[in-house]
Amino acid sequence: MAQKACKKCRIFTDGSECPICHGSNFADSWKGRISIMNAEKSEVAKKTGITRNGIYAIKTR
């Protein structure tokens, strides 16, 4: 099964439920990836509104 990105949180998952918002609205089409290792200290995470570590899509459709 291919990874898909949550349209709301933009985090990638293999499952059928988003690990952050627990929704099931996923995008199969996305652009770019951001890998956040330490969300508390990351300037990129702060600017994009990301609060948890993980791999995120930059843009979902």
C-alpha cells in the first residue's frame, strides 16, 4: 500500500486513519516532503504550523 497524506494535517501514513487528527480524508496527489525530527526546536515546523515529529507533504490536492 502506498503512503498517502492527510489533507488536513499533511502527515504521511500507511494506515486508514490519520495519526494526528484521526480523520480519513487523504490525498493521493501531493508535492514535496518535509521531515521534522524535533518539532519543538524546528524553525520550519514553527513556520508551517507542525507540532509533531514526522514526514509531511508540503502541499496536498
